Amino acid sequence: MRFRFPYRRAWSASVSAAAAPPGFWSRLVQLVGGRGKRTPAVSSVKTRESPPRPFVSIRIKGPVGSRRLKSALLDTGSQDTLFPIELANPLGIVLGEDRQTILWHGQGYGVEFHTVELEIVQDAVVWGWRARVGFTHAPLPYALLGQRGCLDFFDAKFCGADQFVEMERNRDFPQAAR
């Protein structure tokens, strides 16, 4: 069984060039630098959307709760699978154990690893597995599904020109999982 996920743009809660409403940056430049005057330079400010990327929806289950994340990035460049620290408490994960450090954009952040259950669902087919994942204070815009904890259990084919990824479980996928 193979899953096929189209690339898509991530939803972002923060205001950025990719997520700003039309005209936002022009109005901001006017307000801050243009002192309310509309100039040709200000009106020509354009925003650029982020390109579609290999995002999937994933459910993470802890000891007392679970959360579905609509946008988790399949990230071949990430060594570990990482989630924002804010998810730990609702899942029932107690922090305060051995903390390691990761680099995010050149700055060190603490990360704590715990075992959780992860699920990817498509067309009523569920792939579920237990994984050791990190919870970090790093300002991640979305969860990163990295080499350890996710991609190590799948063979994935990233088709950039056609903007989709195909995934299938490999021989390392835990047999006890669904």
C-alpha cells in the first residue's frame, strides 16, 4: 500500500511575507516609513508566496491526549522528528528529563525526547507507529518529520516537478503498529 500526498503550502499563524494579507506590507511601509504618504516605491512592494512543500497531516498521541496537526513537513534534512514544546503538556508528556541541544538557524535550543505514537491516515487506511520524538523551544513553524522517528520507517519518493510525494512502509516499520 502506497500513500500519495500532493505538495501544499503550510498554514502559518504568524504574519510573514507568505501569510500576510494582500497589501499588508505596502500599508506597513506607509505607516512606518512613508508617514501615511503613498509613493510609487511603496505601492510596488510585492509579497512572495512560499512554494508548495511535502506536508502531511499527522496525529500525535501521548499518555493522556492526542492532537492532529494539519501541516507537518516531511523533512529529509532533519535528523530527528521534532514537535513544538507547547504540545507536550496537552499530550501528558512530563518535561524535565535529560535535555539535549539542537541548532535552529544557528542558535542552540533545548530538546527533550519522549516516546509517542504517530499516525498518518489516507482513505481510511491508518499507518501508526511508536517513535522517539523531540519536543523543543525552537521556533518551529510546523512539526518536522525527520530521519529518526518517521522517515526511517518509510521509503519515500519526492517528485518535485509534479509536486507530490509517494510513501510506503519499509522493512523497518514496526510490525506491532497498525
